[in-house]
Amino acid sequence: MFTIKNHLEKRDSHLTIGGVDTVDLVEKYGTPLYVTNEQRVRDNFRRYSEAFPDADMYYAAKANGNFTIMRILAQEGAGADVFGDGELYMALLAGIPKEKILFNGNSKTDRELEMAVETGVRVSVDSLDELNTLSRIAKSQNRTINIAFRVNPDVSPDTHPKISTGLKTSKFGIPHQEVVEAYKEAVELEGVNPIGMHCHIGSQILDTSPFDEAVNRMMDLVEQVKRLGVELEFLDIGSGLGIPYKKGELAPTPKDLADVVLPIFEKRSKAIGVNLKLIIEPGRYIMGDTTVLLTTVNTMKHAAKKFVGVDAGFNLLIRPAMYDSYHHVVVANKVDAQISSLYTVVGPICETGDILAHDRELPEVEKNDIIAIFDAGAYGFSMSSQYNGRPRCAELLVNDGQVDIIRKAETYDDLLANQLVPTRFL
Ligand code: LLP
């Protein structure tokens, strides 16, 4: 065994994951195919919780909403950051305790707010308008719901603009200058009990300094809110820790993040005289590197570039098309072969932007080879679609040689599943 990247290894020139040969998996289950290593999910979660021993980890379900993944994380003691009613439904069903679920969202429906009140989870309130709606709904159910406000801290991390969420102009949260007023209003309203404060500055952040800035800003607000006489119970600093997608890319570890965040959090909590539970909402760090997307080479074309046409496209992994994201690729059945030339790996979707990997050094690629796309566990399957009439693929879980199907591949029937044909077209 030889490690290629983290938990990914090779045996007889084949890529293996969780002790299983990817070429065997493809023979048995076909492609495209998502394959997740269970132990890596657990290890990533544990590494994060060990770095923040007193904090609660609310897994960001949007990163990977597979139910078995949620069960694994529930077993590990995770809470959940949910961003919609479907994620809330799944998190509760997976056994995540309602006290450890934060319902986030900048545009929740009244029905979603009702569901939050009925199920007794916490809500991160994104605007004063939402605060009033939530108060009305809670009163009508004779209940009081625990809330936090989502703060827009106006912090600018160095990441792709589409995944930066805490900028002044972002759609998320209440401008930090207006937050204290929001707590004042909440205290006056029935049905809502402000017990927390929340922010999230972005994703795939490879530098810890924006977290320093965000935590300091949040502690300033905690201090001001305390002066109002509001005793907060938690501070949720969201997430955003990046992972190294490129070979040699440096990314801070959870421990590096803790070394920045905890001293500020502890020192300032003491100075202000508050005893807050720290909450973190990791998604990408837990799931990103756990999973490969396996795809078969349908066809080769030597035109302006050497194009490798594979059977997965942005219908299954949209990150390269949407954010110009880099995902490392290897030829899974030839991991020992010598580099031959530069190839561009493209999907089958009818869009010029359907490119999974630009100009990559690969061994000679031929029809029927298997390309493995690394680090596809976060925002991979969860952002997939049926574009171009393509049923979604299966997901497997592997662990120490054991293989389980955790999602069946869709069929043509699934393309038609909810479509109704008026009788005049029959
Ligand atoms: N908490 C909140 C409120 C969030 O909005 C997010 C991600 C997270 C936690 C988890 O952040 P993470 O640990 O994964 O960085 N689709 C994009 C990423 C969008 C992230 C949206 N919010 C991508 O593929 O890069």
C-alpha cells in the first residue's frame, strides 16, 4: 500500500479507497459512482472536535445530505446546521437532537418557521422582518423559540466571491451595526427568546486571519448585548475552513483554527463576564476529502486540446463549472503509469463550461479508463441535478474492505417520477 493522498492508496497500480480497489467497484457498480470512506468521515469529525474540545460541532448538512452520512455524524455526537425544511427533516430523522440543530436561512418560508417552532429547534434569524414573523408564529402555537441572530460581520476572506458570505453587500445576516437593536426588539417580543449569536464568513478559507477578525467583532457585539442585560448562551461562528484541493496547497488545520479562535474567545468571554458555548458548523472539512467521484472515459479527442470525454459532468459535480474549483484527478486504473501529456477532462453535458479538469498532466488516457476525481465529498452530490435528462448516479460507502450502497442510481423512471401528463396528451 502506498498513500496517494490522505486516505487514498494504491495497490497494483489501481487507486484504492477504504481498502477497496476502485477498478473492482466500477466493474461491479458501473460509473459514474460516488465512493465515500466512512472512517475518513469519522476521523475528520474527531480531529475537529478534538481541536475544540469544549465546543459543539453542528455539521453543515448542505455539504453532503446523504442520510447515512448524517447517521454517522449523529453517532459521532454532531449537531446540525440546516438550511431548509428538508435538511431539518433529515437531521431529526437521523437522530440529531433538536437542541443541537440550528435552522439557518436568509429567506425561510412561514411553513419552515412553523416547522422550526413545532420541532423545537433553534432558529438563526436573518432579518427583523423574519423576527416578527417568527414571534407571531410561536405565539400562535403558544410556544417560545430559542433564537440567535445571523450577524453580517463585514469580514472579507480571500476566497471565491460566490462563497464569501460575510461581506457588507452579502444577502446573509443583519448588518453588525444594527444587531444590538435587533436584540432589543427581540427582548420585547413574545414567543422568541434570544440566546445566541451567529455568523458565517464564507467557505474554503485558507488563512486564519479572517476568523480572528470575525470572532473579535462577534465578541464586541456579545459585550454590547450583555450591557442590554441579555444573557446569551452560545456563540456560533459558522465555519469556512478550507481544505487542500491542489497538491502542495497549504490549508490550516482545525488545530490551527483553534489556536487563533480559542484564545480570543476565552480571553474576551472572561473579560466580558459571559459563559458561552462555542458552536462551529463545519461541512467541507468533514466531508470534502472523504469521497471520490469515479467516471469512465467514453471517448478521446485530440483537437485544440487533448479532450478526455467522461460520463460525469457538472450534473454530478458543479464546483469546477460554478467556482472554477480545482479537483485533482488521476487515472484510477493506471496510478503508477508515467505522465504522458496534458489532458482536459470534460463531461457529457451540452454546455461549454462542462469542464471538470483543465490541462492536467496524466498518463496516456484511453477509452474505458477510469478517472477518479478527488475531494468530491462536499458540495458534490448535494449540488447535483438531472440536467440533460441524466439520472443521478449511485453513492457507495466503503469501510475497511466493506462496501455498502448508500444511494441507488436513479433510473429513467426517476426522471418522470413527479411529472403528470394531462389526459389530453395521452
Ligand atoms: N454554516 C453556514 C451558515 C453556511 O452557510 C455554510 C456554508 C457552512 C456552515 C459550512 O461551511 P464549510 O465548512 O463547508 O465551509 N457550494 C460551495 C460552498 C457553499 C458554502 C455555503 N455555506 C462550494 O462548493 O464550494
